[in-house]
Amino acid sequence: MKLPTTPSFRLENKTALITGASSGIGLSCAVALAEAGAHVVVSARSIDKLDSIVDAIKAKGLSAEAMMMDVADTDLIKEIIDRNGPFDILVNSAGLGRHAPSKDTSVEDFDAVMNVNLRGAYFLTQAVANGMLAAKKPGSLINISSQMGHVGGIDRAVYSASKHAVEGFTKAMAIEWGPHQIRINTICPTFIRTPLTQSTFDNPERKEWIESKIKLGRIGEVEDIMGAVVFLASDASSMITGSALMVDGGWTAD
């Protein structure tokens, strides 16, 4: 009897670009992909933190390099990607949140969030995919979205709008690029404990609301994202595209 073989989760001979990699979810994704065997290119607006991250990854015997890039600067994205690609994997983890009641949303805050979360994500994904298409190679594109791309949340009208839009273009791009074996999916975390979110958890009322919505009864940690990103980057998910992987502790199960 011939038994089926589990597809590989390994990523040797793959190059992965991770944006927003200087901390939090982006950093954890970079470490996870490096541990799975990929050469990781960690990217953020500031090179200072990236150099120390690369040193730490290399100290584990893994492969990494740093690349400074601001995803909001769409004029430079294509040039940077053309010069450094093609890539096999993209993890777009760069993101911005300016949370306030919708009645108080300013045009400045709206534009700032959309320029990073939507405009930057869209054109970065386009640039990396075009590199794959030109090289005639398959690939996996992963956008770090949010549970707020599927539901609403307190003070999060603009952020939620940006992530709903990411879910939309991800599905459309999956249809377009599927015939070329380029897959694109989203990871949708719940509230994850990072330096940027700690102020939210320091608010007792907000923390109580969050914990009441997460069915597993705990706040998410960056480690909760690491297995998900390796799965979507690897051949283990080779039949998955245009999908959202919910890492939300059951928040959206209601």
C-alpha cells in the first residue's frame, strides 16, 4: 500500500521579503521563515533596528539581510523590488493604525492609514508579483491583514476599512495570478501583544472587552502567527489562494 506523503513545510532555496520586520508580527514572521530554511530580506523604514535583527538571525546559523524601504513611498517601491528581486515569498507586515471614533476621523489620519495599509500594500504586492511573472516562477504572497478586515471594532473605522480593502484586492489578485501558480492569501490576527499594542492592553476596560471577544480566553502572542506564515509560504498550502487564515482565537466565530 502506498501512503500519501505530507507536503514539505521547508523553504530552502527560497528568498522571502518581509516588510514591517523591525518589530512585532513582522519580526516574528522573518524569524519563522528563516528557521524554515528561507533566506529572509527584512525591511522597514529604519535600517538601524534591521542590522541588529540580521545579526541575531545569523547568530542562529540562519540566512538574512536588511533592506530599507518605506512602503508608503510607492514611487520607489518598483525600483527597489526590481533591483533586489525576484522574490519567492512576500510577507507584507507593514501597517499603521490611528484609532479614534469615526466622528472624529481627520483627513490626515485617514490618508496616513490608507497610504500604508492599502496603497502601499497594493503596489508592493503588485511589484513583487510582476517580478515573479517576469521570471516565470511561482510564489506565495502573504498580506498581514486583521480580524478587522472581516468585522468592525471600537474606534477602528478607518483601520477596518483599510483591511477590508486588503481582503478584497487579495481575492481579485488570486484570480488573476492563479494560472501562473502565484498564490496570495491573508493572515488575519486578533489583538497581538507587541510594543505597539501594549498601550491598548494597559487600558483595563479595553483589555476586558478584548478578552471577552476572544473565545480562547487569552490575548494573542507573536508566536501564534509564526506557524501560520510558514504554512502559507510553503508547499503545504499549495492549493490555497484567495483565502484568509484567521488567527483570531475565535473572535469572528460569532
